[in-house]
Amino acid sequence: MTLSDAQTTRTPWRRDAQERHDRLIAAARREFAVRGVDASLEGIARDADVAIGTLYRHFPTRLDLLLAALEPRLQEFTEGSTIALTMDDPWEAFVYYLENLFSLQTGDRGFNDFLSRRFPGNADTERIHDRLCREIEDVLTRAQNARAVRTDITLADIVNLIWSSGRMIDATSTTAPNAWRRHLYLMLDAYRAQRAHPIPEPPMTDKQLYDSMVHLSTAS
């Protein structure tokens, strides 16, 4: 058999493997979007019309599959963050960043879960979450330095808002899918520097925040 014959023989296998890979990602996007990050991998494999062993050959862990499925959402979020970080008005940048974040949560429970949780031990998810935290702090600090946002708001307060909006999005997705925007704008008024009043409870520490996000993963 010539090299050309061997290539011809292997090509259909590579095409089939790519098709299975693509079906798995498409099925994962559907299942994670509806059921969240804890969606059944067996269900995803059935939806993709492949054996569960095939799923694990392509994606050795749940998080490998989740990141592949969320790639378009994460890319869209990154693009929105870049826009926010280059806007001239710090307050408008802060509003745009949060509205973009919550609009991407809508209709995708998997992305919603991913934003809310930490997955310790996985370098890829830790890197993504660390980057998101830096972006939030950059947008927030810029607005605070411009005296547009009250100075006692912290990263943990924004993550608390992500948690509460995520829960609201879950509850209203089929009845009032835009209710999250009202909640966001009510909170934005509370964040304005000129609205500031003393808060009786101190903000969560970075460790408390991290441990709480890990708890959401381990408690599911």
C-alpha cells in the first residue's frame, strides 16, 4: 500500500472523529445551557449519539468538555470586557461591563454556574476566573477613582451580585426573562458614590469569597 493509499484509508477515520467531537460539543452546549454544569455526561453522550467511552476519549474530564462548550460565551464575554476597559466614561464602562456579563448569563445555566463557582485543582478554570476577577477589579477601581462608584464596594460585592442575579435568571427565565435588568439597575443606584451610607457588615475577604465559590461546586 502506498503512502497515498494509507492517507486515503485514515482520512475517513479522522473525519468521523471530528464529527463525533463536534456532535459532543453541540450536545454539551445544549445540555449545560439547560441543566447547568452538573448535567449528565451520559445524557450528553446519548444526545451526541456516541458511547460514553467516546466522550471520555475526546474530553477526559467534565471540565474539559465544559470549557469546550463555553468557549463561544467566554470569547463573547472577553470581547465585551475589552470594550468596557477602553470606554472613556468610567461609570458607563462599569454599567456596560455588568450588563454584558448578566446578558450572557441569561439563557445559559452552564455559563451562569461557571461564573458563580470555583473549580480548584483545574489550572484552566482557575486562570479564567483569575482573569475575570482582575477585569472586575479594573473596571470597579476605575469607576471608584472617578468618584462614580462608592469606595467601599469590593470584588466580593460584585460576585454576590452575580450570585443573586444568577438565581433570579434561573427563576424568571420562562416567565420574565428580562427581570434581571431591573434588579441590576436597582443595584447600580445603590453602588453610586452619592448614594453611599455606612454599611454595618464588612465585605467578605478574598479567602471567604474563594471558599464560598468552591463550596458552590462541592455542594452541588
